[in-house]
Amino acid sequence: MTPDISRYNIYSEYLKKKYGGKVYKLPVNLPGTCPNRDGTLGYGGCIFCDEAGAGFQCLPNTMEIKKQIEENREYFKKRFNAQKFIVYFQAFTNTYLPLSAFMENIKNACLDDVVGISVSTRPDCINDKYLDFLLELKEKSGLNIDIELGLQTVNYHTLEKINRGHSLAEFIDAVLRIHQRGFCICAHLILNLPWDGPVDVVENAKIISALGIRYVKLHSLYVVAGTRLGELYKRGEAPIPSMDQYVDSVVLFLEHLDPQIVIQRLVGKGPEENVLFSNWGSSWWKIKHTIESELAERDTRQGNRFNYLNGRALTVRGMPEL
């Protein structure tokens, strides 16, 4: 069946309405690490994370920020006729830098044609001082500032299994602190973790919805050689769910998700080198189209089962009269 993007709240359409035209994210890659790598909270990082720290699609991190922005901006202008941009601090844990270095990096991103800044980080690296700086910058510059939080799953057993280094509590704390400053949040989730099932998929959607998250970015797990996940995978101890199962999980997730939440991504991309598994040997856009076609085939959409908040038991029973 033909894909139908009207069945979920797609990010590109949201940006067009908000800014009146095409808006593209410009990835920025900075040298860095995270507290789960350097011994502060742990070593080795998440079991799926390689040395690139999710920055494999970025320009070299030795390049100055302004140079990275300029090169990416010219590329998107020529290829997509883009006129407005969001600078996306993507790789590693950007708020794990010393506050002075973090402030300098963010200020260097405030350039012409930039309408927003998106900062990717870990929930346990959200701190009031960093947020207060961002709020002051937002008030002075008028830029929209979003915070992207890597959660991956709400299942605390799986969080421990993947050596995430934080629990669900840190994520909730970060969300509350960010909301106090009025910033929007994008939560990152992986829906094909070997240790999660349909119950976890639904709970992901419910907690994201209950917390008032604005955006969601869904990733499909890939396996890189030389990582701890890679070793588990080769020994058969981390079986990856099938592509059909992933499609089912995304549909199930969307059905339980607040329909107002914006979907930035339905499936992720893996690196091209040293990969043991990535997207079942298919392209990301084919998987995306399969998910969209499945929504149409089942005649379902985002929010179809969003019926569990605001005292559901009272609603089902019939609200008592005052």
C-alpha cells in the first residue's frame, strides 16, 4: 500500500508550518567523551557505542564550529534550496564539557540563517547552570533551543544491560528541569533492543507522553565490530528482532503516543564501516516507507490508543457528578 505520512506527526511538515519554509539541521561534531566512558560513572560507554560517539555522519571534529556550519549550510542550500537552519550539536555528550567551553561553543553557532540550536546530551549531564545559560541566550537572541536526551528505553533492566550508566529517574529529573525553562525536548529511543518487548514499547510511548515530551527520534539498533554489543552479537547472545518485528514495534509505539508529539525519525542509519548488523541489509528509507505503508494497511495512526492519562478509570466508569 502507498505510504501515508498524514498518519503521524512528521517533523519536516511541522518545521514548514513553524518557520514558513524548508528548515534543515546542520550537524556539529565536537571532540568529546561522556561520563560513562572516562570513569566518572563507568568505562567503555554504552555497549553499542563505538569511538565515533554517533558522529559518523558529521564533518571531522578537528574542524572549527563555524567552518562546519558554513560547509554544511552551503551543501543544504545547493541540494535542497534550504534557507533556514538549526545547528545540531550531535556527537557525544555536549553538556559534559566545562561550562565555559560549552558556552563558547553555543555562542559560535549563533550565525545568520540559524533559527534554532539543538543540543544532544545525556539525562545525567543536565545541570541548572547550563540550562540557565541557554535560557539567557534564548531570551537575548530569540533563537529556539531544544534539548535532545538519549534515553533509549524506559526499561531499567535493559538500561543496565546496555551499560547506559543512568536510570529512568535521571531522565525524569532532566525533563522536569528543562521544562522549568520552557525548552522543548527530543527523546531518543531504540525500539529493537534485544532485551525489550512489546510491553516496553508501549511503556516508552506512555512515559514520553505523560512527561509532555515535544519530539521523539526513533533509532534502529546497529551493531559495530569491536564494541561489547558486537561481541555479544557474534556469540548469539544479543539476537536482533526481525525487520517485521521492528515495524510492528514502531506502529505499536505510535498508536500509544500523544498525537501532538512530533516524530523526527522513524528509523536510524548505521555507519558504513566495521558494521556487523545494520537495518537488516535494507536502506533506512525503505524501512520508513514500510512503516508508513503498514499504518495505512492497518488503517491506524499516531494516537489511536492514546487513552490512558487524566484518570482513565474515571473516564471508563463515567465521571461522577459534582
